[in-house]
Amino acid sequence: MKLAPHLHRLGNDIVASYLVDVPEGITLIDAGLPGHWDDLRRELDAIGRPLSDIRGLVLTHGDSDHIGFAERLRQEVGVPVFIHSRDAHRARTGEKPKTPMGPARLGPTLGFFAYALRKNGLRTRYLQDVVEIADGDVLDLPGSPVILGMPGHSPGSIAVHIPVADAVFVGDALTTRHVLTGREAAQPAPFTDNPDEALASLDRLSGIPASWVLPGHGAPWRGSPADLVAAIRSA
């Protein structure tokens, strides 16, 4: 789905990833679930771009519902996959600490897991090779993505600012739809390793000049990152 010039979303409000399309090529942010491969192919067909135009995939963190088709894209197309060094092990192995599930409602929780099953969430292929990145890096990819460390949800969680798309991609640093309760509002994401650290990291978004804040779960936020952070803190 096209959101704005250069900016497309794959998936939906349950699980989303993003595509930035500029003349020199395509940068992907996150890879959703394995079944989102078909969504990727449909979106590329709609804009008339081949898989070979994808220059890189940047992962906001290493959880399974964000790395979905990453290894397939790397193996079949040769696209490099970038992830913060502190989440590289998670992306390679799936190993992560157990975290309290927190509040949940039966309907939304079942809906989340049912959607994951439909999108082959039990068939995640972990990464055999990644390019490790760090806070402050500017990647040599279409749109010149700027990496912003956002530790808390995971040690290597990041936000990705792409100025040409007027957007910052935040992964699970925050959410606009809680996958376990169904609550639609700006809020912290569930399954977070260190909630206090994640909340503190939100301040890093406030100075980012962007008109779109794009989470891995929930509707796109049309407005400034500072306003979104303020909404979370006021809640």
C-alpha cells in the first residue's frame, strides 16, 4: 500500500514492514513474517520494480515477526541484511529472554497468533549472515538511512530515519496497536525486554524531523515524532 511519495507499507496493522522506493533503488525496513514475501512481490509488481532493485534490508530488531522473509531475500536475491550488532545473535538464532506477556484480551491475542500462522510464522528462517550496524551510522543504501539506537524492546532495537521519505521507522520501540489487547493508541509495545529503558529511549525520537512515524504493529502515525512521544508519556 502506498502511503506517500517513495513510501509503501507491506502487511497491515497487525504486522507491518516498509518499502522506500527512490530512483536509485529500494530500501526495505523489516521483513514481517515469512508469508509477507507474497505481499512484497505484489507491491513491487504494482510499482513496476523487480526484486533486483532492492539494495538492502534494514531490520529494526531481531524478533521473528520482523525477520520473516529476510533470509529468503538474502539467499535468493543476494540482498544484504543490516541489523544492530547487539541484536545480531537474536536474528541468527531466535534466542531471547522470556518476558512477561502483560495485559491481554482473548480476541486480539488469538487474532495476532492466527494471523502469524496464516503468514507462516512458524516457518521463520533465521539469518545465516548479517551486516552489523551501530547507532549513528548512515547506510549507503537508497534514501541514506540514518540509524538511531533505541535499546529497550531488545538490546539492539533501532529506529531508522529516511529523510527522502519524510519518515522514521520505529519497529517495536513503540506501537499504535497493542497486538495482545487490541488497544489502538500510541503506547509502549508488549514483549519488551526492558520497559524502563524502552521508555527512556523514546526521547531520542523527539528531535527527528519527520511527518510519518511507522511502527511494526499498528496504523501509521501522521505527525511529528515529538507529538507521538508526548502522547505516550501523557497516557
